[in-house]
Amino acid sequence: MSDATEAIIVTPLRGMPLFAPGMSVADEVLAAIDRSGEALGDGDVVVLAQKIVSKAEGRLVRLAGLVPSEVAQRIAAECEREPAAVQAILDESREILRATPAAIIARHRTGHVLANAGIDASNVEGGDNGTVLLWPVDPDASARAIRAELHRLAGVRPAVVIADSMGHLREPDADALRASWENVQELEDEGDRLYRRTTAELYEFSDDQPHPARYLLLWKDIVEQLEEAIDGVEDVADTIESIVLKYA
């Protein structure tokens, strides 16, 4: 597929199989290139989805086989997650940056910041029954091994990139989101203060009304509905924070 021109040519590899542990990624890449009528050359770049590499390397884990730690159980209760799923995230992470029902943002062992430490159950055999897929143990080593295998089989030295769908915000966008997150948090804090003060004042002023019980119940209902709206603001702040942590 090499070309002396300055054009960048992208060739999709069609007909790739569903990968299983032990399968050769290099073999299947070369077979797909052959079916396309092209030939792999020195200097070409082979971009592989992380998921197929993980599957070929057998990076599948049954959540039922994990024993959740106290930390995993605490985070699971806070985030409404399965404790074993949280344990899998902890096992793959250096640290947890943020844990909310919307997302658990972790710094993966490789240093990348990922939602759920990159763990995925979609398009995974057994994914509906508690089987999840992890990142390769060492993606760089995996890429080097596939490159060496391609060289052994085809006699060429392409570059190999293992890719995953990690987006990143431009710095101005990230800064704007951080500012929005801080503003929303300030609004939520002010709303909580108003709620506490108003609730206290209700009991002070209700005695001055001709029907104090009715007055108190009416305004108590209004204040509680406003507090629910304030809680919704907090959820917005959590969502913005998760986006910033994941993509900044």
C-alpha cells in the first residue's frame, strides 16, 4: 500500500473475524489486506482497534470471579454500581479521579485517563452475563509484537498503532467547561444555604399567620420542590466534571 506521492491513503480492512483468545492479529490483517487487492509495505501504518488486540490476548474477565474490596463496595454504593465491576476498575487503575453514577473516571495503569479504566462489555462474548474486556497489559508491547509478526510473515516493517476511542477537548473548551462546572457548584451551594435558612424561617413566621399549620405545609412543600431542583443542579455539575476529567 506504500506510495511515493504525498497523498494519505486510508484502506479499510474488510472481513476481519470476531477475534478470540489465541488468534493471530497479524495473520488476519495480512489476509484482509490480500482480499483488498493491496499489499503491505514498509512505512505503512496499520491501525488496530484496541478491542481486537485485547480479545486476541485473552483479556477477558468474569466479574463473578472477583472479590470486591471494602473500597470497591464503598464506591459501588456511592455510584450505584456492581461491586465486582468497581473492583475490576480498581484493579486496572493507578487512582480514581472521580466516581459518580454518570461515570467512574480513572487513571489507567498505562497513565491514560479513561472512563471505567477502559473496561468494556459491548461486543464481548458473554458481555450480557458479566464478562468484560480489559485493555492490553502493555499496549506498546502488543503493538511491537504485532509489528514483529507482520515482518516475519510479510518481510515488511510497517508502523502499528493500537487505537481506542478517547476524545480530548481543546484547552479553551476544557477551561470553559471547568468555569461552568465551578459556577454551577457555586449556585448549588448558594441554593443549599437558602434552603436551610428558609426552612428555619418558616417555623419562626408561621405562628404569625391566621392558619399557621396550613401556611407551614404550603411553604414547606414549595421549599422542598426547590430543593429537588437544586439537587438537579448538583447532578449537572457532576456531569460537567466527569466530562472535563475524561476528555481534558
